[in-house]
Amino acid sequence: MRHVLERLAGRVGTRTLVVLGGVVLAAVVGVPALAIARRGPAVPQPVAFNHLKHTEQLELSCEFCHQYVRTSAHSGLPDAATCSLCHATPQGTSDEAARVTELLAAGDPLRFNKLVRMPEHVFYTHRRHVAIAELDCEICHGAIGTTERPPRRALVRMDMDFCMDCHRERDATLDCNACHR
Ligand code: HEC
Ligand code: HEC
Ligand code: HEC
Ligand code: HEC
Ligand code: HEC
């Protein structure tokens, strides 16, 4: 990188070089930073939940923990009450499973945090998409149901184009007022 800039310096003035260097630096440093800023900060969780163990090995349905996914706007996240059904007594042999039982015994509410959060002005409902349009979770959430650790950010970025592209394909509404309140 440096000698390319030096060779260029032979042909163009130093001012141009400084500007060019600045542009290159901004491109190298700024683009990843901007990408992270657009995706939002990493989301912390109280324990290292393992979807794969619970969905494939224990064959729990998504609705077991995301209770309202077919009936409401929000599908809901599980909390201590759901985890206690099994982890009130020790399960398996891993340290993290043992920690879940300890946290529950100490009265921790196990508050999980959302990865995707629509802005206030957007209206979205799971009922319409899951129960009526019968769309798979993966289309919008990627393969989170088989992750072994909580992802730090949403696996799929749902911006307005993402919603609009599917609505156009499937003849669903493109009316601003359907999604914006
Ligand atoms: C058409 C896209 C789409 C599909 C299909 C979809 N979701 Fe979502 N999901 C979203 C959006 C958008 C949000 C954020 C909602 C908000 O913040 O208002 C979300 C949020 C969530 C949340 C966080 C809690 C909440 O309700 O805000 C969970 C859990 C979730 N979805 C689970 C599921 C499961 C399980 C399925 C399949 C049965 C599913 N979703 C199918 C778009 C989708
Ligand atoms: C239906 C029973 C059941 C429910 C409900 C349940 N678990 Fe588990 N969980 C298990 C069993 C059994 C294991 C041990 C599996 C193994 O080690 O093979 C386990 C393992 C774990 C582990 C260790 C994973 C690993 O990578 O070793 C964590 C963490 C965990 N559960 C968290 C939770 C949390 C958090 C909840 C609530 C949101 C929950 N579980 C709900 C039965 C359950
Ligand atoms: C035993 C409980 C349990 C089961 C069963 C379960 N989940 Fe989850 N789910 C969680 C927990 C706990 C979190 C938060 C921690 C994490 O992301 O791992 C979560 C988070 C999510 C999120 C992130 C939502 C957001 O944006 O905040 C999605 C999407 C999701 N689950 C989809 C699924 C799908 C799809 C299935 C079925 C294939 C499923 N889950 C089955 C407990 C469960
Ligand atoms: C993969 C396809 C798909 C994606 C992605 C999708 N939708 Fe939809 N959406 C549909 C379909 C199909 C319907 C019509 C369902 C029905 O028959 O009621 C619908 C219906 C709706 C409705 C009800 C509209 C009405 O007629 O009142 C709203 C609101 C909506 N979607 C918002 C959103 C938002 C917001 C997003 C992005 C976060 C989104 N959708 C992403 C397929 C999709
Ligand atoms: C199918 C749902 C849907 C429809 C229809 C829709 N929007 Fe959006 N719009 C969204 C979502 C979701 C966001 C939030 C995107 C994000 O947070 O990245 C958004 C964001 C916006 C924003 C905020 C700026 C931004 O990019 O975040 C404006 C302004 C906007 N929409 C205008 C419109 C107008 C005007 C129309 C009609 C031509 C329209 N929208 C139709 C889903 C929709």
C-alpha cells in the first residue's frame, strides 16, 4: 500500500497524495466500522443458550419457547419459568447447564434480549406471516434454530427493501400505511 502511494506521489502533488491516503484509509477502516454500526452493537444474553440441543436433540418445537409466534405480533422470548420446567433440577453434564440451574436457584429472571427490533414507526406481525402466509422462520431469521451459541447480531438484516422484495414477489401490500403507523 505504502509504496504504491509513494510511486503515485512521483506523478501527483503531495496534496493529492494526502487526500488519496485519507480516502484509502477511510475505505479500509471506515467500511467495516460502518457495517457494524449499521448492524447495531453486539447483543448480550444471560446464558449461552444452545438452540441445537433443544430443537434437534430434545425435539422441542419453536412454539415451546416462542409461545405467541402463531397468534400475536410478537412471538415472545422464554424466561426463567420456561427454563425451570427442566433446569430446576440439573440437566446434562456441561458447565453452562449447571450454571442455568444455579441462576434459577438464585432467583435470576433469565431475561433474554431481542436481536431484531423494528423502529417504533413500523408495524409487523408474526401471526400474519407465520400462521396465515405460512412462511418458514429461516426466511427472516436464518438458521438460528440450529445455532449452538446465541448469535451476537441478527443473522438476516431486515431493512425496508427486504420486506418490500417479498411483498412484491407474493403480491402482498406495498401500501406505506400498512407497515407504517
Ligand atoms: C416475515 C419475516 C419473519 C418470519 C417469517 C418470522 N419472523 Fe420472527 N421476527 C421478525 C421481525 C421483523 C421481528 C422483530 C419484531 C419487532 O421488533 O417488532 C421478529 C422477532 C422475533 C423474535 C423476538 C421476539 C419478538 O417477538 O419480537 C423471535 C423470538 C422470533 N421473531 C421468532 C420467530 C419464529 C420462531 C419464527 C417461525 C415460527 C419467526 N420468528 C418467523 C420477522 C419474522
Ligand atoms: C424440556 C426440557 C428443557 C427445557 C424446557 C430447557 N432445557 Fe436446557 N437442557 C435440557 C437438557 C436435557 C440439557 C442437556 C442436554 C445435553 O447435555 O445433552 C439442556 C442443556 C442446556 C444447556 C447446556 C448447553 C450446552 O451447550 O451444553 C443450556 C445452556 C441450557 N440447556 C439452557 C436452557 C435455557 C436458558 C432454557 C430456557 C430458555 C432451557 N435450557 C430450557 C433440557 C431443557
Ligand atoms: C428451549 C427454548 C427454545 C426453543 C425450543 C427455541 N428457542 Fe429460539 N430462543 C430461545 C432463547 C433463550 C433465545 C435467546 C438466546 C439466543 O438467541 O440463543 C432465542 C432466540 C431466538 C430468536 C432471536 C429473536 C430475536 O431477534 O431476538 C429466534 C429468531 C429464534 N429464537 C428462533 C427459534 C426457532 C426458529 C426455533 C425452532 C426451530 C426456536 N427458536 C426454538 C429459546 C428457544
Ligand atoms: C418472505 C415474504 C415476506 C417478508 C420477508 C415480509 N412479508 Fe409481510 N407479508 C407477506 C405476505 C405473503 C403477506 C400477506 C399475508 C396474508 O395473506 O394476510 C404479508 C402481510 C403483511 C402485512 C399485513 C398487510 C395488510 O394487508 O394489512 C404487514 C403489515 C406486513 N406484511 C409487514 C411486513 C414487514 C414490516 C416486513 C419486514 C420486516 C415484512 N412484512 C416482511 C410476506 C412477507
Ligand atoms: C412491507 C412493509 C413496508 C412498506 C409497505 C413500506 N415500508 Fe418503509 N420501512 C419498513 C421497514 C421495516 C423500515 C425500517 C427499516 C430499518 O429499520 O432498517 C422502514 C423504514 C422507512 C423509513 C425510515 C427510513 C429508513 O430507511 O429507515 C421511511 C422514511 C419509510 N420507510 C418510508 C416508506 C414509504 C414512503 C413507503 C410507501 C412507499 C413505505 N415506507 C412502505 C417497511 C415498509
